[in-house]
Amino acid sequence: MKNSVEGYARTDAIAAASTAGLERSCKAEEKPDGIVQAPSSCGIERIEARFHGNGFSPHRHDTYALGITLSGVQTFHYRGSVRVSLPGNVIVLHPDEVHDGAAGTDDGLRYRMLYLPPERLIEAAGGVAGLPFVPEPVMADDAFRDCLAEALDDLDATPQELLLDDLIARLTASLWRHADSRGALPDKSTSREAVLRCRDYLQDNCDRAVSSQELEAVSGLDRYTTSRQFRKLLGTSPHRYLVMRRLDRAKQLLFEGGSLADAAFGAGFADQAHFTRHFKKTFGMTPGRWVALKRSA
């Protein structure tokens, strides 16, 4: 098994002061399993998660998931292999790649994660059309780790705009540094402006069904070209992007104290069962469990 848990009892991987600072703050008091979610900023989400056993069932995001393991052994299935991350390691998960998550030992697991929308990465890279693909999801990279640690240091506050721009630029550079040849040289075949018009249209109309004819009118391309170009630029399909924006809205309604039924209706899902199915498929747990973990944080 790749990156086997066996033999990872040593914790000498904890070397960086920035990560150690994060870990000390997490160890100040033992807490039950839970999720702490920071205020969202420019579509970027940041969380801290604490788990024993299996935390998440298989799911996928439409963002890059960039994280640091703080304590314990973090295990997950990703691209056909079992991966293992120790304290101080950086984790990089590509958009739309299925993965799960669990604690590799009985001691439990703590980690922090930043979810970076592909369009922010493209902007920071100067409009490069494609997305960097990082083949190895667990790595030891001091500069990458220090940048993530800074971005994830204070989950109670929203980063100032200038700081956030700098962090996104540094994270983008780190991803490109580890990307393989499948990443993106500038690609003239991608209709960037057409795709971004579709993205904006889907954001503005996420509470209802959007037809292929509508996106054809917005993009000026046929539906199949629209779908291909959208995935090439943003790493996911127009339909999944629309569902994700509905889920973002539903999570906000739940965070504000709304019921599951209210969240489902308010976000444009057909019914609560439909909402629950999409939520679990995307976040690896039911919305009821997500609410319970948030309350225990």
C-alpha cells in the first residue's frame, strides 16, 4: 500500500515553526470531533476538522483542496491509492477528484484545509487557460507549508484583501512548481471569456434549473463545446458548478440556523432527499451530521 500507515508513529516530521504554532493552538485543549469553518472570503473556504475513525465518505469538490496535517495520521483514498499524511505535510487535491478521509490511528486527527476556486488560481497566474495538475497529493515543502499556515492561522477573522491576494499568488506559484506536464501552457483553444460569462450566469441563477439553450446563448458556443471548454478552464462541468453553488447557499442557510427542509428549498433543490443526496456526494457526510459537527466545534 502506497504511503503505508505502518512505521509512521514517529513525529519528527513536525519541523516548521509555523506549523508547530498551529498545532500548539489546536492542542490547547482536547475537543470532540467537529468542524470549525472560517468566514468565507472571495469564494475561498477555510476549515479545521477533528476526527476519530472515518471522517468523510468518498466525495469530490469543484475546488482545489489544500491542507496541512496538524496532529495524528491522516489517511485517504485518492486516484487509486491509499495516501498518508503526517504532521507538517501539505496535501493537494485536484478539483473533481474523488477522495475520502480518516484518522489512521486511534489517537485521532486534526488538520486545516483551504478550498481554492480554480478561477482565482487562473487570475493569479495571469490568465493561463488550464489548471496545474499536481500528481503527488502529499508532500513536504517548507515554502508551500508556510504559506498555507499563514492563510489558515486565524479562522475567526477574514483575511485583509491585500494579504489574501498575496497568499493566492504564492499558493498558485507553489501549485505550478509541483505540477506535471499535463498542466497548462497558455492554451489559445480555450474560450476563456465565454466560459467566465457562463460561470457568472450560473452563479446568478443557481436557485433554478438552467437549460443548455441558455448557456449556448450566453457563451455563443454550442452546448457540447460549452461543456468541454467549461471543464477545461474550471475543472468541472457546468451542471456540477451549478449544484455546488446551490450547496454553498444551503450551507449558509444551515449555518444561520435554518432547518434541512428550509435549506433545501432556499437553495433550489427539488426536495430534502435530493438536497441530502447531493450534499453527501459532495462533502462526504449528510447535512445533519455536518450541522452536528459544526455545533460541537
